[in-house]
Amino acid sequence: MFFNQPIKHAVIVFLVLTAIGISQVQETAYPPPVNLITVPTAGTLVRGSFVVDMRLQRNGSLTTGLAAGLTDRFMFGISYGASQLIGDQKPTPYPRPEANLKYRLIDETTAVPGVAIGLDTQGFGQYHPADSLKRYDVKAYGLYAAASKNWRFILGNTGIHGGINYNFTETTDGDRDLNLFVGADMELNPEFSILLEYNAAMNDNNQSLRSLALNKGGFLNAAVRWTFVQHLHIELEFNNLLFDKDKVDYFNRELKITYIEYF
């Protein structure tokens, strides 16, 4: 069966426009997010922008942070919080304000991922001040290097992220191993995004590269991010999906609110 001339012309035009659209998608580098759920990416805040975030966590823990883009490559921030701040138990303040610095070494192109180095000393969850612990439920990333590669598809941006980190502030437990992390984000439309990440937690147990496996440890996290208005993001997180039954009875449901503005 053969197509008539008008249909042929329409098909040819459609294929040409599709090819042009795909080439534009491949040639356009999309800026990655600054972070996923907890995992850092190679993205940084642009110069003249700042972000305020608040994270509601298990056991009534609350963490707030403020970060600003000093240049298009360098951002700086601080954070602070307390355990059991929400509820009827005595709050336990975090031991100190924590720092967040990031510098993008390599800009992302169609062939090369973006690469950034940074420092983030803010852990996640409850802080345990006992002499045998002196750490958060989930250790901070500490010094890290992260790489990100993004693509534009029909629905929106899709990104793959990964890196390596070393925590030098929470080592009372004697675990000073390097750690690995990986994650992805996908836009469903301009308002909603799905986030997925895996923190191998190789500095949190007896994990090693040789024994690394999803069913042997680490933290698998997922989230839905809703851009409520242009500068406001609300994030519903489902953390520790591979929950450790010796520590928790179920995975964590957490909430993160982020506000971005420019000055």
C-alpha cells in the first residue's frame, strides 16, 4: 500500500522537524539541580541568587539552611537545626552550624558532564551526642566530587548524577572509608519532578567496593518535588527504602520546603 503525495509530504516534514528537535535537545546543556534529596550534584546557584530550605525529619528533627550564589560557579551556605524540636520531648540542638561550599570545575556540554567539588558537613536526622557516636543518623557527605549529565526530553529535563565523598567530621565510630553515591531526576512537567538516589554508606558499616550491593546496606531514597509557585518547591521524601530493621521499623517520610529568590 502506497501513501499519496500529501501524506508523504506531511510525513517528511514531521520527520525533519523531529530530527531538528532531537538535535536541539542534544546540543542544549540543561543546568542540573543543586542537589537531589540528599545527594549533591554538579549544579550551583547562579550569581545573585539565594535559597532558604527547611527539612522536617524523623523524631521531630528540623534543619534549616541558607545558601547563596556568589559567582556562577561558586556557592556558599550554612545550616543549623535540632533533634526532637517538634514534639513533646526535650530538644537536642545540633552541636554547631554546618557549612556548605561548592565550586563547579567543569561546565556541562553535550559530550562532557559537569563536575564540581564541595564541602557539606550537615548530616541528616537526629544528632547523637554520646561519646560513642557523636554523629547524625545519616552522615554528612563531607568533602565530595560530583558529576552530572542532563538531557532535554519531551517531558522536560532528565539528569544522571554521581560522585565520591569523604566524611572527616563524624569518625568517632572508627569508619573513615570513602563513600559513593548516585542519583537521577526526571521532570514530568514544569511543576512535578521525580527524584531517586542511592547513598552506598560505605563509611557507615562494613561495606566495601567488593561487597557493595543494594540488599547489603546503603540508603535508597525517592521523592516527588512540586514547584508550587515559581520560586517555591515542596518535596515529599521517602527515605531509607532499604530500611535497616535493627535501627528503624519502617522507611522515613520527610518533608522539605525550598524557597529561591534573587537579589
